[in-house]
Amino acid sequence: MSNTANLTHSNGHGTGTGNATLLENPDLCTLQTCDLSLASFLYIPTLPGNALFAGIFGAYIIIQLFLGIKHKTWGYMIALILGLLLEVIGYVARVMLHSSPFDNNDFLMYLVTLTIAPALLTAGIYLCLSRIVIVYGQHLSRFKPRTYTLVFCTCDLISLVLQALGGALASTANTVSGSNLGKNIMLAGLGFQVFSLILFGIAAGEFAIRVKNGKGNYNPRYVNLTTSRLFKSFLLGLVVASVTIFARSVYRCVELSGGFNGTLFVNDEALFMVMEGVMIVLATSCLTFLHPAVAFQGAWDEAVFHFRTRKAEDGYKMTSLGSGDVLVPGVEQRGFGGV
């Protein structure tokens, strides 16, 4: 190993001491020729920690695939698997950065994938709320089930597009100003994600209050389901997942606001591993082990909103309970456009 005093060192903006070619092209650096001032971080990413997170998320992909196919929770399965896949790619990139801390491609792969992955995970959470409304009773909700899904999934899409666009600009930028532009767009996407999660928390909390106040007036078709311990555990899991993703998103906003050279971004791996890694592990653990298809006990496919419904008299809707059509508050009849 070379003496530290002999290593090429950057003072920023292309200036420094040592080999001029390496100062201009940090990708050519190795740990034997440059110090970490020319790397993306001022630390070597931990191999065991990042490999552990990649392994956990990889295992969760297999579980989600099995449960998704078995219970036909297609939308939820796709959202979760895509999010988990990006998590795996991101932590594999950090594992590679352990051996090649100067590789900008590995850095960008980590940055983009781990930044946008939770937006896909929140999409899975948002898909659950409309079904929760249906099993408790639409008459208890201020909004139609489809309104929750359309509003929050649209917010999620906007957040995802902003973060992906910012990541693309940052990864292709050849100037500091271009890189900063990409960073700022990613930050806008993260900020919008935080806003969406706050809005979601308010909407879900307001519905929870209505459910509490409407006790005894639940959808009679699903009373056994909504009062079961498994379903209540699932609801608690959704709360934990939402809170942990929210905490992670706030942290990433603060981290990115300091720029790619900020102290929090380049020099505090321990905080990153907790606020990014542990938070998302907790969220995906809840979304995997308290899987909605299992928690809904066979009612996931039934509790689906439709864009067209046939209303019965007095604001009630038709539904079939086996022997014929009866009027039940808040239950929609199968129509067109189920999701």
C-alpha cells in the first residue's frame, strides 16, 4: 500500500496535488494511487452491511413473487417486486463501490436506484387503502375508494418521474451545474414524495377516525375480517411501513439538500445505513410478512373498486351474497374497469 502522502489528492474543482491525469479523470484512480477525496464518498462502503441488505431484499422478492402469483395480487406484487429489485441493484452497487470506490458508474447506479425504489413501495401501500375502505364500508369514507388510489398513485408517479429524471440528468451531466440540476430535480421528487406521504397519512387517519366513530355500522359482508387479529396486524404493518418510508424520505431530502459534496452525503455511512437501509428493511418486512392477500383472507380480489357502478335506491348499491342481489351500504357491484 502506498504512503498516504504520495497519493493523489483533490482539493475540489479539478485542483489538488499529485498526478494531473488522475485529478482530471478520477475514474482511473485506485486505492494505491489516490486518496478518497477523489471518490464519491470519504469512506469505503461496508461490505457486510450492504451485502446483508441486498440479500434481505433479494429474499423478499422471492416471497413476494410466490404470494403474488398464489393470491393473484398483480398490482401489489409488481409494485413491490420492482421496488425490491431496485433496492437489490442499489446495494449491489454499493458492494462494488467497496472494491472500486472511484467508479462513477457504480456510484450513479446506487444513487438512482436507492433514491427511486421507495416510490414503488409506497404504490403498493396506496393500493391497499381503497380495499380497506371497501371492506369497512364505503359509506364510512369521505371519498370513493377509487379516489384514494387515483390521487395517491398519481402523486407517486409524479414523484417517481421527477426522481428518475433527476437521476438521469445527474448521471449524464458533464459539468457541475448539470449535476446540480439533476440533484435538484431528484430533491424535488423526494420532496413531493414526502408531501404525498403526509397527505396520505391525513387521508388514512381521517378514515380511521370515521371507522372508529362508525363502529357497529361496518360492511356486514366483511365484519369477521375487519375484526380479526390478522387484519388488524396488517393495518399496523401498513402504519409502520408508511412511517419508516416517510422517515427515510425526510432523511434523503436533508441529505441531498447539502449536495453531492455535503458532509451528510459523503461522510456519514452509519446514519445512511440506519435511515435508508434499516428503515426500508422494516417497511418491506411489514409489506411482506403481513402480506395483504393473506391478511384479507380471500377477500382481496373481491374488495376491488370499479370505474362504473350501478347504484341502487337510497344511495345503496347492489351486491350478491350468494342467493341473490341484496342492498348493502358501501358495496359496489362488479362492473367495468376493476383494478
